[in-house]
Amino acid sequence: MKIDDRVEQLVRDTLHWAVKRKPDEFGDALRAFPNEATRRSALELLVAICGYTAVDVFGQRPSEDQIRALAADIAEDEGWASVTTAEVAAYIDAVLGGSRKLDALPSERLVPVSFVVAANLLSSKPKAPGEWWFNYLDKVEAAIEAAR
């Protein structure tokens, strides 16, 4: 997958505010996507990021029980964004090719949930001293581009 530089910057800006848990700035960043094509490209990138990081957390595709537990943790950690355990579990399952599909989430929830899940997975993974979530994102994006 070739990552569009303009879309990548918008995604990173929006992830920044999700990691910081700043709802007003997060909302502004979501509204900064200029058109449907850009939003669709961002969603494709977020799906790839979430798929990679969810597998990376467990070292393999997580089981249904692991997805439910991870979803509960994310929903609790990200209470500022009002994401539910059910939304997060449905999203992760869909991203990983499970029985659910992305259209199981209402369209107005899909994009915010995608960003919140990606931000949580990127920022909560243990990192070496001096490394930040965006350093991990660099590695994830490099792997995504190399894989496709």
C-alpha cells in the first residue's frame, strides 16, 4: 500500500489529538479532511495501522476473547471519546477479517472509532526509552508499505 503524503499528515495530526485526549482539537482535526476521497484514504490507512498493531500486541491474530478484553480496555482508557466496548470489538474484529464487517458500525462512528483505536494501540504499546507513539507509527507505516 502506497501511503499518500497529504493523507498521512492529516492522519498523524488527528492521531496526535486522539493520543492527547483533546476532544475539541480532535473534532477540529476530523473536520480538516477536505473531501470524501481523502476520508476514505485515511480510513484505509487506519484499517492497515489497526490491523498491524492489533496483531503486534498479541504476536498473532488475537482470539475473540482477546479482542473483547482489548476492546474493554480501550473503551475504558478512551472514555473521553465515548467509544463503547461493542464498537471497538466490532471494529477490531472487522479489521482483522473476522465475522463482522466495517459497515457494522454506523458511518458517523466509523471514522472516530478508527482514530481512537489506532491512537490507543500506538500509544499504549511499551516502547524503548526515548521512543514515542509516532516512532512506532513510522515502523508500522514502513511495514504496511513494504507488505503491499
